[in-house]
Amino acid sequence: MFKKGQRYSRKEISALIGGQIQGYMGTRQKKVIGVYLELSSNPNAPTEILCGSGKDIAKHGLWLSLQHEPVPIFLKKKTNEWEYQGLFAVSSTIEDESDLEEIRCQAGRDYKLSRAINLQEVSDHLEFDQQVTWSKALTVTQRAERLSKAETSPKTKKVKTTVYVRNPDVVAEALVRANGTCESCFKPAPFIRKTDNTPYLEVHHKLPLAQGGPDTVDNVLAMCPNCHRQAHFG
């Protein structure tokens, strides 16, 4: 899905997450699903969004300030080139008029602000879950095209141990393929996720990545938690 530092057109972004291809907040069902900023008007982006007082942006800013779901933020680099900054969640909102006037002057904005929204980047785990959700929303054909172009050997990054950067499209395809049924014991998923109302299954690599296994659809099974633990510890 989206990679930090990589640039996308608004059409490409909208094809993956939905929402409008104009304006600086994409919305759906009274939720903000994407934010598109320019440093000239939002100098502290992506950790601060300055919302103007126009009818639509004031309304969309209010929606964002009230929602718990994180949003992807993109910065404009060139005409129709938007660089992905990551997934951010609202941490606080400023609505006091005197505070907003001071913020407006510091930012060099000409028009009155309706609110300023402060954000924090979410954890890698939460971002990966969101990337899987976006991938599951694609059509089978769209996801197959992305999988055909994906690298099968995952990238690594160093923390205290080596971790593998998994492909969210592989996870999404396995979950869609399983359709709520464990691919090991063939029983229904044990419960429904609160986050997106989908059956809870865990995607397991048959040949572990640490042993050179590929990060591909053919090398994974969507399992219930019991079968997944049995695969690792049984």
C-alpha cells in the first residue's frame, strides 16, 4: 500500500482509500479518510492541521477533531504529487479564538481559522492494520495486480532484534480467501473484530520468513488463534 516518502497522485490515493480528489480533506460518511496539506499554509504539517473558516473545511475539521480513527497524511511536493507522511491520530484541538489568531499570524495565514488540530503518528502495528484494511477494500483484480508486482522477500529493519516488514496485500488476500473460516481446522473464526466487524483470523507463514520463506499468498494460511499457536508451539 502506501510507503513513507513515496509520492502518489490524488487519483491513485482515491482509488485505494476513497474520498474526493479535490480539497484538502477527503471524507466519507462524516469521517475524514485522508488529509492533503501544503507547507505554505500548514507549516507544521503533518503534526498540525490549520482549518480555515469556510463552511466545508470547518465542518470537515470538526469531524476530524471528533474521530478516533487515524488518517493518512500527504504533503504536496509538486503539481499532483503527494508524499505519504504516515498514519496520524488526533491528540488535541485548539478552538479558542485568541489562540487561533496567534497561530494564524505565526503561520502567515490570511484568513480566520476555525480550529487547529494537533496529531501524533500511530504505532507501526496500527499502521499495518490500517494498510490491511485498505487492501481488503480493493477488488480481487486490483489486489492481484499489486501482488504480481510485489517483492516476495520482505525488507528488514533493526530494532533490538530483526523484524520483517510484511506485505499488507498478502495478509488482506489471505483473509479474503479464508472468508471467515480457519484454513487449518476449517471452523468459523472465533469472534468478530470490533475495529471493522470482520471475522478474526491470524495470517501465518507456512515456511517462516526467518527461515527464508517468501512473503506470498501461497506461503500463508489464515488461522484461528488456537491453530496459529499450535503451528508455532505444538
